[in-house]
Amino acid sequence: MILSSLCIAYAGLLALALAMDRHHEQVFARRPSARTSRLLGWAGWLALALSLPPAVMAWGWAIGIPAWLGLLTVAAAALVLLLSHAPRAALRLGPVALVCAPFPTLLG
């Protein structure tokens, strides 16, 4: 559950970063359209909201929310490092994280 939350949080933060002109241009060498930017922003916020339930299910409400904030910090740190040094790798890791997100939950 914890790894699921981390993977979904990374994908959400990546979507939010790509919604920004600077990061989108850094990765794709062009600015996003207004529609693309808006869709990425909504997808990012939705993914961040969906990353909360696995943390709460793993630890309960009292510990789950602070732990989720810590997981957001870890995901953000990984994204910052990847966007700084290997922006294309950061992009490739997003879909991989979403595909891998359900597996820790299914495995127990």
C-alpha cells in the first residue's frame, strides 16, 4: 500500500510539473497548449488525491495523513532530481509508476 501511494504521488507530481510551461518545454522542447496544460493539471491533482487512500488504509487516519505528506516529499525530491539531471527519464518513470502502483496492493 505504501509503495502504491508513492507511485501514484510521483505520477501526479509529474503531471503537475508537465502542466507548467517551463518543465513541459524542458522535456518535450515545446510549450504545451492551454488544453494540454489544463488536462495535465487536473490529472495531477486527481492522482495526488488518489494517492491518499492507500496510505490511510495502511496506517489509519492518525498516521496515514502525515505519512502521506512524507511520501509526497519523497516523490517530489525524486522528481526534482530527475527533472534536473535526466528530464526524459523522469517522463518515462511516470507511466511505469502508474502501472506498478496496483501490484503492492494486490500482493498484500
